[in-house]
Amino acid sequence: MINLLINDQKVSVQAGTTVLAAAKKLKINIPTLCNHDDLCVAGNCRVCIVEQKGARTLIASCATPASEGMDIHTNTLKVRNARKHIVELLLSEHRADCTKCYKNQNCELQSLANEFAFGDHIFLDLVEDHKYNIDRSSPSFIKDDSKCIRCQRCVRTCSELQYISAIAVSNKGAQMKISSFNNRPMSHVVCTNCGQCVNRCPTGALVEKTYIDQVWDAIYDPDKHVVVQTAPAVRVALGEDLGYDPGERVTGKMVNALRQLGFSSVLDTDFTADLTIMEEGTELLVRLKKALVDGDKKVSLPMFTSCSPGWIKFIEHKYPEFLPNLSTCKSPQQMFGVLAKTYYAKKRNIDPSKIVSVSIMPCTAKKFEADRPEMRASGFKDVDFVLTTRELAVMIKQAGLDFRNLEEAKYDSIMGDSTGAGVIFGATGGVMEAALRTAYEIVTGREVPFGNLNITPVRGMDGVKEATVKIEGCVDAWKFLEGAELKVAIAHGLVNANKIMKLVREGKAPYHFIEIMACPGGCIGGGGQPIPTNMQIRKNRMKAIYAEDEHMVLRKSHENPEVIAIYKEFLEKPNSHKSHELLHTHYIERDNY
Amino acid sequence: MENKGLNKVDLIFEKIEPKEVLIKAFKMSSAEIIQNILDSGLKGRGGAGFPTGLKWKYTAAEKSSEKYIVCNADEGEPGTFKDREILERVSDKVHGGMAIAGKAIGAKMGIVYLRGEYRYMLLKLMIELDSFHKMIKEIGYDFNIEYRMGSGAYICGEESALFESIEGKRGEPRNKPPYPTVSGVFDKPTSINNVETLVTAMMIIQHGAKNFTQYGTKDSRGSKVFSVSGDTPTPGIFELELGMSVQQFVNVFGDGDTKAVQVGGASGFCVPRKKFAETIIGFEGVPTGGSMMLFNSSRSMYNVLHNYLDFFTEESCGQCTPCRVGCQQLLKGVEKVKKGEAKPTYLNELMKLADSMKIAAKCGLGQSVGNAFKSIVGNFREEIIY
């Protein structure tokens, strides 16, 4: 243990602990900006400077390990003056149009300014001296360099968590900036649109592209029938933007709120999550049968999930030779979109051209996905507008709803029924667990051999998870799988996806089925979720997802009555011709630069 | 204060037989070499002045099978051109100093990081290096030197940014600790020394620590090579004993009308005429990596300052706030004051900012911008305003 003094208080910490963390232990707050719990130390904003007795300069507490006998003071005149200067300097290069800014009141620079730099500006405005670029090319997010304070959180996020490095530091000195490869527009570089950078940007330099106004316009258009779907992970995070603690479930209130906002029909992406399990589970079993019984050497195994549009773009750029291994299933959002303008339209007797399909997603990549040319199987754009969890919170505030006191409501029908299996899609490992619950039962006629259906080995926050399920007592149709060991793996965060993909490329991956989600923690940690994010917040949301599952009466996708009905009335059976037409697709190879 | 007067010395360029020194060093133990350097009181000649013996001692104490000697030949400080001369004339001594340092700390690898603008001498250096390698192999050294080219960024002369650059990354200073002696290039214990430091170390082994300590003062032992430029009839490279006053220097190198001397380049201090006599050139007074720029009364100190600030605004790596934004503010601030668009008293705010930059910037670059700013504005305020 290392003993040091901070503001004359003794504290003992383990070797390697930073001065910042040691201060936290004493409940001494040191302001930070470039520091983020999920990322490596940068030490470049210098906001967290403190005075160390005997040192020539101030030290950055986030980047300096505590050492024996240190005598630290966090609030001396020297520190205060320097810190005020630093915040003033940051403000002088930041286009502070706060009242018009999307991040107003959720901006870390603004909070620092409130504490350290109120009143007159000390320094000259530098924004006018630079030619700043506002990049609106991505369908998912806007990159506004005039608000960037060069903390490099986005750069670290993109390289450390996502293994993409779509953005990096370029130029030096006054011209130093965060830019894309060759300064190309963000729509034309290797970017997965995952939005993890947006989640970690302390200012308004990176924000999602909002479609709130377009959705309001649709709602108020008397000619339109506006259906809305809500992704599983939204219900466990939306509350955070409306004054709740992380991990509080607000499903019923959210449904009521959506109805009050004026959506014609409030439906659930969980329904198509269940449908995805039917289609994807069947696809996996068919591939296994082809490989094991028919001896077909061309079958692409392991099979990868295809729910996460960030992951899809990752494999398109980085591992295109494995595109055939992707499940051909569209994501639940897109399955929902296409069915809304076909099945739903037919059943409700509505002209599909009059339907506006909106989805509420924990995700920014979904905005890109909805725009993909592949996603027009209904004859229309299957999903018209994608809003993030954050945007929904904005709409609820705009409408003046007293969210906390709203009655709990239930989803509409049709396409509003779901099971616990659909809900857990929102957490890493959830698709795998849902698939296993159904596939195992199809093959053996029995429930998965895990207590209360909880397949714990696939749960949790480990970056890469593996599990083996021994298949015994198969029903006649699946006798060829008797005794087989189904090996599965799960990765979340693209840096972990890359680890698995490297094994696959080297032929060292013994798996049959791999679930990959682009974002850390899965959709609960998605790029469209409330800001801030950190491991504890994601864990709380994850807990809430599994609690939601436990509270469902039905917890296996194949038991969803509306899923059973849609196969009877419309799709015939999983992987039918009609299913393939509407619910399946293929992706394309993209350049890796 | 100790004053040794202005004395020319011939140590760095002295004709010696490098092989003999290397044989002598080869017979010494690591501890003996380090003790010699410690006894000599040699401080780094790049400008920062860290005791070389201590640096070697710390690096030698690290337990690692892989250690590095890095020679910092990224001579980028405005007004410094002595390392170029040393490399052109006595590269054997540079390489020799590295081999001796390698022996002292237990490194088998040496890397010379050569300033991008010095690429023209690379071919000659490689040829000289080949015969050097042959020679030390004969003696029994297990040591190899490689050259890495810089690309023109001033910041890459900062030791940790230099490591990043060698590793193929963007040249940005690292957080310290860990210091290079613990984790330097490729995260291995590294002793990084200036070109001149390595040559001086070799000469200390040649002549002994005692011979070296007769030169200079208590705080600034020995002699060093000065790069003299500006308003002087005799610009060029001069090896002088440390411990002279600026006045004594100006008496020899000035043109009779010297108004100020910028000691230590853009990151150094400006000494005005009225302080020539009381200012000693050395670590007890104004330290320098060698750059001595003389300005006579025809020069506008505003232009001098503007030039330096322009330089720093461009050459800051841009990662830390005090340096990236602070440099821009200082530059724009003096421009506004000069134009009358800001009050003269705004300079007071800028002086305070310079103070903050000195203590809050991440690396030596940002920390030393305030030196030139404060000494020029402090001594020539009227020239900045009017």
C-alpha cells in the first residue's frame, strides 16, 4: 500500500492508483474533462491539475500514479488560477452557442464553465480564426469541429473500444484537430456509426443526427398512420434522461408516453426479436444439418448474428470474406419495418404508402441501417425514421408530459406481444440465450437445462464469452445432432469482436454460433443511450433487462402468440420463401480504408 | 556568483583516437563509468540540464534484458546548430559516447534520432557508422546503432515525443512518470542523451572527471558548444567554458550595439542590456542548449517575440490545453495590443497566462513558452505596446 496526503488527509491506496482515484477515496472532488472511466489515461486537458509539494510544476492527477509520501493539495491559489485559465482557454476555442446546442445542460465543458469561468471572458475569441468544418454526411451523427475541445475521448473510444480509428488526431499546434482519414466525410470512411464517440463526447462536437422534427411532422400529418417500435434496451435506460437512476425500468410509462405523443400505434421491437429467433435459430439448425448430415463442405460456419448494424458494417469493412457466415436475417428493427408496411398494413387495412414507421433505438447505427438500400423489401423505405433513446426523451420533454406520474400502459396489437427472450436482446449474450432457449427445445423437445431458463454462462460483462451446450435426447427429426456439443461464443465491443474474428480467420475458432454486438455491454451500452455511460451504469441497465425478462409470463420466442399467428397467417414457416423475401438479406463488401 | 570569464576550450572537437578511449571504457565496469560521469558533474547539453551520471545510474539500475541508448539529434531549437557541426566533424565520438553509455547502462541497442533537415548527412554517417561497428566489434562491444529520421516536427525533440516518433506514432509527449529511465522507447528502460552530452561523456572517460571539473562553475561544470547567431560579426560554433557573464560574451561576440541576447533559443530567456553584467550563462543563471542570438538596436523586440510565438503556435503538438490554446492567445494577444485593439494592461493577463502555462502544460515545450514571453514582455514592454 502507498501512503500519501491529500489536502492534509491521510490516504492509503494500492500501487498504480492515480492521485485522482486516491482523492476520490477521500471524497475530494477534482474536476476532470478528458478523463473517462472506459478509456485509457490521456492527461491532455489539464483540468485536473493539482499541486504536489516539492514539484516544479503542477501535476495532472488523472495521469500521475500516487507515490509514497506525496503531499498533494487540490485547491491552492496556484491550482485555482491555472484551472480557471485552462477552462477559459477551452472556452475561447469552443463555439459556445449553448442555448442553441443539442447538448445544452448535458455538457461537461458547460458545467466546468459554470464553476470556474463565469462572468467576463478573460481571453480573446479564437473560433473566428479557424475554418471549422461541420460534417453532416453521416446519417447517424454530426461532427462539429467548432465545438471540439480536443480531449480525444472520441479518438480513444474509436481505437480502444471499437478497433476502428475512424477518427484520429491530425495536424499540430493551433491547427491540431480530430479528423477522418484524408479528411473525407464521415460517410465515406471506415466508420461503423456505432456512436460510442457520441456517448463520450463531453461537448456538442459529436451528437446524433436528430429526426425529431420529421417525426413530429409525421405525427401531425392527418394523412399518415405513424407506427412506432421500441427496442428492448430503450426501456431500461430512457428513465435516466427523465430523472430516474440508471437501471430503472420504465416500460409501461414509456408506452403511455408514446401514445400521448400521438403515435397511431405503439408496438414493440421485441416482437420481431422473437421472430428473429425463429428465423435465425432455424437457419442455424439448417446450416448444422447441411454440414453434419449432408456433408456439405461449403456451409459457412460458424454462423454470426446480424442484429447489430455497427457490427455489420465492421465485418463489411474488415472481414468481408466472412460475409457468408453472417446470418441472412435482417435485424429486428428492419424485420419490424418491413412487416409494418406489409403484414400490419394488410391486417389493419391501411394503405402502406400512408404508414410512417418510426423506431426508438438505443443506437445511432440504426439510422444508417434504415437508410441502407437493402432495407426496402416492402416496396417502401421499411423504417422511415430512427430516433435514439435520447431523442425520445427530448420529445417527451417537448410535449410537457409528466413522465413520472404517467400510468403504465400496454403495447398495442398486432406486433406488440413479446417474450422475455425478445427483451434480453438488449444485453450482450441475450440473442444467444434467446436462440438457445428455442433451438434446444426444437431439437430435444425439452427446455434448456439451466435453472429457470437463465443461461448464465452467456451473461455478464466479459468481453469474450464462450459456452458449450451438450445436445442429448433429440427428437426424431434432429437425431443427427444427438450427443453433439454446440459451441457458442459472444463478443461485445468491436475490439472484442475483432479478437474473435482473428481466431476465425486463423481457423482457430471452434464455434458453431457467434453473437456479436458492436457496443460495449450490447444495446444497453448503445451509442444512442443516455449520456453519461460507464461500466456501473451499463451493469445497472443489464440487471434491469434480466429483471424485465424474469417478469414476463412467456420467456421463449416460439411461445409468442403473435409470432405463432404471423407464421400461420402470413409467413407460413421460418425460412419460408416469403420470409426470405421480406426478412432476410445479404450484405456487401466495403473498402478497408 | 562564480565568474570564470570567457575562455575558449577544445574538447568536443579535439583530435583523439576513439578506439583507445573505447578500449579504456571497455575495461571499466559499468559502475566505474557511471562514477566517472557522476564525479564530473556533467549535465545534459540539450538544454534541460539533467545530471547525465544520474540518468545512467537510474537506467543501469533497471532490470530489463532490453535497454536503449537514444541519441537526441533532433536539433530543432531556433538558433541552435552545434549538433550538426558535431555530427559532421566527429561522428565517431557521438557513436563512441553511445557505446560507452550502452556499456554503462547495459544496453545493446543505440538509436540516433536525426533531425529531418539533416538527412543530407545520413549517407556519410552510415558509412562512418559501418566502420565504427567494425571497430567496436573488434574491441568486444556487443552494441549496435541505428538511425531514425525525424520529419521536421519541433516537438519530436521532446524525449517522450521522440520515442513515440521512433515507434512510428504521432509525435506527442507522454505522461510522466514513468520516466524514460524506467520506460522509454518501446517501453524499455532508456537513457536519452543529447549529441553533445555523449561526446562530452566520452571525453570525460578520455581525460578523467578531474580534468573536466577544472572547467566551469559549481553548478555548471565543464565547457559547452555555443551556436552564435544574430547581430554578430562572428556567427558560428564556439566551444566556451561555462560560467561567463552575458556581458563578457557580448564583449567578444557583439557588434557594439547589442540590445539583448536570447539565451537558449525560442524556449530560453531574453537578457536585456541592463542585465548583461549580472547574468551568468549556465544553470545558475540562464541555461542554454547552445543557442545564443544577439539583437542590436535595429531590431524590434515585438517582431522577435511575434516570431517565437508564431513558431510555438505552429510547433505545439496540440494535445494539451495550456500549450495549444495558450500559444494562440499569447500570439493573438500581443498582436491586438500592438494594433491598439486591446488595452496595454491586457499584457498583464497574458503574463499571468504565461505563468499558468509554465506550471500546467504537459511537457517542456508548453512549460517554456513563458520564458521568452515573460522575459521579452517584462523587459521590452514599451516595444510591444508602441
